[in-house]
Amino acid sequence: MLLKVKNLHKIYKSGTHALKGVSFEVEEGEFLVVIGLSGSGKSTLLRCINRLIEPTSGIVEFQGKDITHIKGEELRLAKMKIGMVFQQFNLIKRKSVLSNVINGKLGSLGTFESILEKYSDDVYQEAYRCLDTVGITDKAKIRADALSGGQQQRVAIARSLMQNPKLLLADEPVASLDPATSNSVMQYFEKINKDLGTTVICNLHFLSLVRRYATRVIALRAGEIIYEGAPRDIDENWFKTIYGEEAEEVEIR
Amino acid sequence: MIKEPELEIHPQNFIEENKKREHKYNLYKAILLDIFFVFYSILVVQRAIYYKFFLDLRELPFSWNEIILLFIISVIIGASWAISRTSLSCKLFGIAKENKTTKWSVEIFAWFLFDITFIAGWVVTKISIVGLFSSEGLQGAERLFSALFHPQFGIFDDALFAMIETIYIALIATLISIPPTLLISFFTARNLMKENKITFAVYYVLRIILNFVRSIEPLIWAIIFSVWVGIGPFAGMIALLVHTIASNAKLYSEAIESIEEGPVEAISATGANKVQVVWHAVVPQIVLPFLSFTIYRWDINVRMATIIGLVGGGGIGTMLMQYQGLARWREVGLIILMIAFVVWVMDYISAKIREAIY
Ligand SMILES: Nc1ncnc2c1ncn2[C@@H]1O[C@H](COP(=O)(O)OP(=O)(O)OP(=O)(O)O)[C@@H](O)[C@H]1O
Ligand SMILES: [Mg+2]
């Protein structure tokens, strides 16, 4: 078992109870998709897993080890094995694509070395390999903010690949992209999942994408898991339970 | 599917409690502020208006006993007023009762405060319309202005040299300020320091020191340093340096506080350490604003360097002071002309550079 989440709660300072006892497990090699309405707690869940925010209570076990209570160096080592991709890409705009990708490696580079930005050839080769995986080696020297949204997201994926992650978290990675680009970016996640064997947990909005890429689905509503199962089992009824009576499915190809 | 677990977490209570606590703090603040308002009114009415204006005393009588007595009276009035929830401060902190008494007392007292402050200001400034338009005064002004508009170009080369000195003093102060300012600004950026108690303490102490240093004008720093290292350009430069570090550290750290959080999160999620996060996610976002602040500061420092010269900080200001002391107004005229020109040019250049880098 790669990841075990046990009875996770998150209460924000504002008093919002965003996660109300979420538990699930993820096997190695899975492509788990989390769905749910806006505000149902999807982002909160991912951020609690890699400790971008602190869960209020509950346990996250990664590779058989509790990572909710570790600190300092130990936490840093755990973070290095978990990659994350964001909706807003979160690249350093003024830096080149290549430096952005190398940023993913910082955890295993020395502080001094990384400040001088004098990296060994191995690091550069690895960065080019990661860029190759997402198919944009030709853009390596260009400033990150000169790329289109889809290209920026691929750079962000390459950055997380630099970590050699065991687990890749993606928080609505295609929500700010158009349908065609969405599909192409999702295909890179699929490729990483299948070829490199990286486990993926991904928040998504569109059910058509979910059906196409997920091996398993979890649905959240108001901070609780209300559905867990295969994507093809989400029928009309489940859809209405998850998204509410008024919702209608839209296709995205 | 998972059942709701029994956990003792009640967000509603949490919010309620916060509200209550805030209410209590606001009341304390209101009490203090009201005491201050009342004490201030009593002192101003007694000292500035009664003693100075009506009795026209030269020496104001002063006794600690009297002040303490007045203070105790203010405490009683102010506190009971605030606790009755009808005072001006209660209104300001949003905890006042909504009724006629509050409305009247707040309105009347606010006007009263404004009026006595204005009257006291008038009395203290010794405003005199007669002085401004007396024929003797007007003649003096005419003589002065006609000299200023006929500048004496005989001292042009000396003045030019002094001007260059001033520009260099400003430039060196600005350049040397950069590394310490950078370093300090990271320790005074709230978003970088808030997580941990120790770093937050450092943040807090540094902020207080900076505020203190900044609140002392460069002119006063120049006086201090001219005693310390002797009158001259060096004293002027250090004075500017100290003030530049303190002011720019604040601007820099505000720039750090307003960066995009996303890239910072993304880099720290990769397992990078704190120094790496700052260097690779924070620094690239602040280089441009920092450059722009620094150039602007050079511009400000040229102006300040002239003023500092007046108290012995070297450069054109010192020269201006000397000729002013000799009442040689035509030379003074030339110097003022040169200062105005340089300030205008610097202003223009720094604006252009700042435009270019954005
Ligand atoms: N930093 C925060 N402080 C306070 N409350 C927050 C914070 N972040 C999220 N919340 C609240 O927690 C709840 C869950 O938010 P979350 O962002 O996890 O939802 P989401 O499912 O990711 O929604 P979306 O699809 O809009 O991204 C919401 O009610 C939100 O308002
Ligand atoms: Mg979200």
C-alpha cells in the first residue's frame, strides 16, 4: 500500500470544517481521481497529504510511515517523493523553462550549489529527459511566461518529474485549459502513470475526463467521501448525488 | 462510505469565542483611547487656551502634582465614559450603543476635539498676519528675491565641485545600503517569518528597530554622526546610509509580502529547504521592484544630501549654508538654481530608468 489516509479532519482558522473524517487507501500504480463540487474539500485533501497545510487530526501514511507528525529534514525527504501539479501552474515566470524544471530537483541538491546555479551535467541531462517526457525540449531556453497555458502545465509536470516522485498529486491540472489542450495534458499524466509506474492522485471536474483516465474514483461532498469505486459505475443516480439534482453532464473530448 | 466520527470539534463555538475575545479587546482599547482624549482636552484647554491665549503668560506654570491630578480625573471620566458604551472611542471600535446619547456625545466631542486642536495650533504657531505684510518685511523679501534672480556665476566651478560631491555622497550611501537592506528585508517580511515563534520574535524586534531608525530624520542622524566621525561628507554619507537601510528595508519587505504565493508553495512542495525556497521562488519575484526602489532612493538621497549639507554633511548644502551666513544672496541664488536643476534631472532620469525596467 503506497498511501493510507485515516480519518482526516481539517478545520480552517475561519472555522470551516473542510474535511470531516476522510479515509481511503491508494495502491501503487493507481490513477485515482477525486471529484466533487467546488468547495467540497478536494484541494484541502491533496494539500493535507503533502503537508502544504496541516491537518487538524487524522493520519496520512505514506510508504507505510506516518508523515503527519514528522518535521524538519524528515518531512523534507518525504516531500521529495511526492510531486505536485497545480491549477495555476505556479512556475517562476521570469525564469527559463530549464531553470523551472531544475527547481524540482532542489531538495536533493546542496544549498550552496543551488544558489550559485552551477549544476552538474547529470542534472541538466535529467532536466532535458523530463522535458522530453512532456515533449517540449525545444522550449528549454525560453522564459516560462512566454509559453501557452498547456505548455506551462507540461513544464510544471516536468518539474515534478525531476523529483522522481513515487506519488504525483494534481489539483485540477486542466481546469484553466481549453478542452483539446486538457486532453493532451491529461495524456501526459496517463503516460507517466503507465510508463514510469508513478501513482497519481488527481482532482478533476469533468466526468468525461474521469471516465477516460481514472482507474478508481473518490467523490467528496461537504468534506466527506460519498462514493468510492470504478469510474464506469458512476451512473445517472450517483451523478445527481455527487453534483446535485440540477446538474447535467457536459462532454469534453 | 465513512460514518461521521465523534470528535470534539465545534467550529461554531470557536468562532463565537473569537468574537467575544475581540469584543473584550476592543473595549480595553476604547477605554485607553478615551482616557487619552479626555486628558488631551483638559491639557490643551488649560495650557494652550487658558494660560497662553487668555492670560498670555510667558512662562507656563508646571507641577507634576497638578498633571497627575488631571490625569487621574481623565482616567475616571474616560473609563466610565467608555464603559457606558457612549463614547467616541466606542464608536470608533464599533462597540458603541446605538442611541441618541451616543450620537450627541460623539458628535459634540469630536467637534470639540477638532476646535481646541485648531485653536491650540494657532496659538502655538504664533500666526501673525501683520508680520507677513509689514512694509519692512516686504522690502527685505524684495531685496532677497532680486539677488536670487541675479545669480553670481563667479563661484560656478566651486559650486559644481560641491554638487558632484553631493551626488556621490548620495550614490555611495545608496550602493552600500543594498546588501544590508536585502538581508534585513527577508527577516522583516511577515510571510516568511510568521510560521515559527522564534523567527516571528526576530521579525518583531527588527521591525521595531527599523521603525525607530526610520522615524529619526536623516538631518538628525547627520548631526549625530558629525559629532561621532567629525563634520564632513563622511558623516553625511553614514546618515543617509542608516536612513536608507531603514526605509528601503520596509519597502523591500512589503514587496516580499506581496509576492505570488503559488510558486513559493510549489517549490516548497518539492522538498526544497527554506533558503532554496527563498532564493528560487521569492527572489526572482522581487528583483524588479527592488531595483526600482533603489534607483528611486538614489534620487531621494540626492535631495536629502543637500539638506544634510546644511548641518555639516558636506557638499553643496554646506556651501549654501556658508554663503547664507555671509548674506551673499547672489551666490545663494546660483547654488539654489543648481540644486533645482540637478534635482529635476535626477528625478527625470530615475523615472525613465524605472519605466524601462518594468
Ligand atoms: N485557506 C483557507 N482558509 C479558510 N477556509 C478555506 C481555505 N481554503 C479552503 N477553505 C474552505 O474549505 C472548503 C473546501 O475548500 P477546497 O478548496 O478544499 O475545495 P475544492 O473542492 O478544492 O473546491 P474547488 O473546486 O473550488 O477548488 C471551502 O468551504 C473553502 O471555502
Ligand atoms: Mg480546489
